Amino acid sequence: MASNSTRRHSPNFLAAKILTKVLQGQPLEEALYEHHESKDIALLTFLCYTTFRHYYSLHQRLSDISHRPLDQLDIEVKCLLLLGACQLQYSTLPAPLAVAHVVTAAKKIGKTSASSLINAILRRYDTAIEPSMDEARYELPRWMIDRIRADYPSESNEIYQSSTARAPMTLRINVSEISSSDYCDLLQNSKIPFKQTALDNAITLVKPMSRSKLPGYEEGYFCVQDLASQLPVSLLEPQPDHRILDACAAPGVKSRQIADLFPSNPVDAYDIKAECSTWNIPMNSEKDLKLVFKRGDLTTTSWWDGTPYDRILLDAPCSGSGTLNRHPDIKVTRNEADVSQAAVLQLNLLNNLWTVLAPDGVLVYCTCSIFKEENDEVITRFQEEHQDIAIEPFELPIGRSTASGWQTLPKEQAYDGFFFARLRKQYSSS
């Protein structure tokens, strides 16, 4: 059931509260999920995602007409102004009604003293000048603009533009339960338009919709999974008796993909935050008996039973810079120091997991980042510290090769930005 607060309050009230939580550090997806049973969840999702997709231009427009710097205002007042600007700019709601809804929400939140200020600023919104700063034009923070331009000088504009696009909804068809052609027939019979992709067992919906309304949801015929996100598992190429570790595995989407593709292989899925609510996959077939979810800090070996793994998938924590259209709050809540901190953690994880990999074993490293500091540069530093690493070349149906692996970019707006590297542990020569 929906919470009392969800039932009692207006969409503007709830959206302002969600925006505030996100600016204070809670991921947008998590903050929204707290209201997933609300009858207004579609509107809440639109308001929050649109505000963060266009945060920098909305911020500049409001700053142009506010006598006080926006970032010096109370955080809830700032969020109410951003929410109002979002509706004035991107919704079909008549302007007077949009302003009235936000002012009412301000009073309900307890910001009655600021309601006149909010009303005055939003009623002047149409007088704001067209934003000219790069941050507002590209809807990105300055540091991201500069880093993308440095890493991808000839493609930077396309990457900038992709951050405001709506993320595609791609399905990985579980071919152990139904063939791709049969599932496509189900979609056609349900009059749900879709597009084929570069992968045989993946399709992209023309219009995103609730997964529970798709045919085969209860039967486990598909998993919602970005096209690029489906690629690293294919690089494992295990033998039937190989032991597989999915490291940093939550929410378990790739773990389930491994179980679907390699049902005879035992799979251990570890994550440091492995509470029950973290694992977002169904467990309803015999092959799942070999898929075990556990809590463990992968920067140590305290979780390890001492038996080496033949295959390891490390989907490393990262900046998420390849998923800005899917997680637009990242643009606002992350900073450049986070990238360097992520790279340190990534190298730490690689060094530690290398000790639990069997000789001649394979470790597949991937991130949903487009920044070279988290990708090629991490692999280069890792290789400098170990003499028993062989970087294996490979090709994938999307993306391009890099110095140490393979990169997809979100500029095509058909999939996320991902990096992949395949590393084999050579036998010791001693």
C-alpha cells in the first residue's frame, strides 16, 4: 500500500520533497521508488527527471530573475522554484495554474514565508533571458563539459546532447524460457511496437512502458536491461564446470543473465550492500538454485572460501557518466573528485579480485563510464602492477576498440556508455 504521506500530499509537494532528498545525496531512482505505489508516480517521474535533465538551464533562467542567488536560498525553496520552472518550461499546464500549484505546495511544506517570493519569481519566469552559458546550453556541469571534450574532442557535442534524451527501454529476452521470435510475436499480438537491435536476443520498445504490463512479465520471459549492459556477460565464455563470481553484483541483473546463459555453472554474486531489497530480480526456476547472493566487501578477501574462481565479472562502481540520460541527477550530485576516487576504488577491486582468480582464468572488467580515467587508465595502471596479465582483444557488435578494451558511447541514444576489458591470468613462469 502507498504510504500515508504519498496518499495525503499533492504531486508538487512530493516532487519538491524528492528533489530536496536528491540534492542532499539520495539517488533519484531510490527517492522516487519510495512513492512507487502512488497514483501520481508517472507525474512525479516526469517532474523529477525533467527537472534534473534540464537543471542547469532552469537554474540559469531562475537566477536571471531572482534578486537573491538561487544557491543561497533554503534548499526546499530552491527545489520548489526549480519544480515550478520545469512545469512552466516543459509541461502543458497553463502558467497561472502551474504557479498556483507550486505556491500551494510551498505552504503545505511549511514555507509560507517564502510563498510570496516563489510566486513573484515564477510569475516573471517568461521574462528570463535565453541561457547562454555552456552549462545551460549543454545541461552539464563545467567539469563534465571539459572532461568529455578532452576525452572525445570530435564527438563531444553529440555526447552533450544525449544527456537530455529519454533513455531507451531495452529488453533482454530470456531464451531459456522463450525464443526471441516467439516473444516478438507476443509483443506484436499485444500491439506493442518495438525495434530490433544489434543483439539477437534484445529488442528496444518504441515507447517505454511499465514492465508489469508487458507480456511474459510473470513468466520471466524478459529482463529490462540496457543493450550495452548485456555485453560483458558474453565475454566470460565459461566452460561448463567453471566457477563464476559476479563482483559488485547488485541489483543482480547481470547475475541473472549469467544464470540464464550458463545454467550449468555455479554463480556467486557478491555486493557490499546485499540487503534483500537490493536484489531486484525474480528467483523462480530450477537454474536459480546455482545462483547465490551474498554480502561481502570485495576490497578484502574475508568473504572468500579459498577456492579460486575461473571467471570473474567486475562491474565496478563508477561515476555513471555513460548513463546521464538514465540517471540525470548524477549531473548535479557528482563532482570531479568523485571520478578520481572511483578510479582508486576500481584499481583496489581489481588488485584484490586478481588474487581469487585461478591461473588461466578470465576477469571481465566493465564500467558504465565514458571517462578514460576510470577505464583505459585503470587497466594501464593495473597492468603495470602485475606481470601475469594478458589483455585479450575482442570485438562487440556496438562501440569501438580502445587502448585496453572496448567502449560504447551514449551519443547514438540507443544504449548507455560502457567500457569493457577482458583480462586473462597467465600461468606463472616460475
